[in-house]
Amino acid sequence: MLKWETTAINRAIDYYRNKGYNDKWIEARLKGILDRKKLTDVWKENGIKNNFEYAILTNEIYQSWSGMKASKYKEHKNIRKESLRDNMTDIEVTLTDLGEIATREIAKEHKPYGLKENINVAKMGGDVAKVARDNLEKKLGKSVISKENSLNYKYLDTNKVDKNKLP
């Protein structure tokens, strides 16, 4: 491992620890970053080049396992510009990773090319995570999709703020 890579990893660990994340969550998140890079490398090989295409494929994975695209998921967690993954529980991060890893492995096996074919594979990968989610929820007796986020503040709807109560 190069020195700059070690430094970057240590900075990420310190960043997440300072935000209050536990080591289990940090480990899952960092592994997810590596797995995501492996997936985007496979997508590049399969003809995906534009950021909007990556977003479309990512949304297909999210939609398949969670029932929500990224924007709806952020709304569910009451976040706006913050990173969705940084506001997921360890179970949500793990399911996202599973969907992406499954997508990567299916894509390596079936070699889809272009957006349309990769969308179908992304849905298949997300379905793998959905099966795991359904199984876990059955055993827990509750949903693993959480409204929890890492924010320690709430957004104010500026249209509803009473200007007379401001300092």
C-alpha cells in the first residue's frame, strides 16, 4: 500500500470517528467504498461512461433492495445534500454493499454492454440484497430501513419560519 493511500484511509477513519461512528460501521463503510470502486470499474468496461448513467444504475440497485431510489431514501432519512451512505445504519450499508457486489459479479459473468443491459443486471443485484433484507426482517419482526441519520440538527422549512421569532 502506498503512503498516500494509508494517509487517506487514516483520515477517513478519523473523520468518521470524529462524527461518532463506531469501528464496525467505519469498517463496513470503507469496505463499501472499495467495493463501489470495483463495481464502477466493471461498469466502465461494460460501456458506462457518464455520471448520470452511474446514478441511474445505482438507483436501480437501491430501488430493487429498498423500494426507494436515492432521492426518496434521502427524503426518508430527512437529509438533503449529505451522503446517503454516511447516514445509513450498518445493516443498510451492508445491504447496499451486497446489492453492489452482486451486481458486479453478475455483470462479470453475463458481460452486459450499455445502459439498458446494465440496468437489468443492476436490478438483479439489488434483488439479491432484497432477498437478504426480507429474510432478516422476517427474523427480526421489523423493518431494517431506518429513518436514522447522523445529523445532529434538523432542517428548518424557511417558508414556515416565523420571522418575528428570529433574533
